[in-house]
Amino acid sequence: MQIVVRDNNIDQALKALKKKLQREGLFREMKLRNHFEKPSERRARERAEAVRRARKLQRKKLQREGLLPPTPKKV
């Protein structure tokens, strides 16, 4: 992973690095590896994540087709 620092602006480079790490899922991975997770718990978590992703995709598809109203933006 590479971040370019422009005009010695370290704050902006750090922000970009954190955003990339967040997108890659590194923070989540570190949190999960902090403690031991039983294999049964891992399977249950992964199954729940898959269900959540599938529901989100289905909801987005229905919104695109106009069958569901779009979700309101949070202010």
C-alpha cells in the first residue's frame, strides 16, 4: 500500500491512509484477531454477514427498480 504525501501535508496523508485501511478491512481484521473465536462462532458470524450482504443487495435492487422507496439520508 502506498500513500503520496503532497506539500508535506502529513494530516491529509494520514487521513487517506486510514480511509484505505478501512476499505481493506484491516481495522476489522485486527479487532477480530484480538481474541480467540471458536470455529462455530466464526461460521455463525460469517453466515450472518452473508445474509446481511444478500439482504442489502436485494434491497438495493428493489430500490433501483422502484419497488421500494429510497432510504432517507441521515443529517
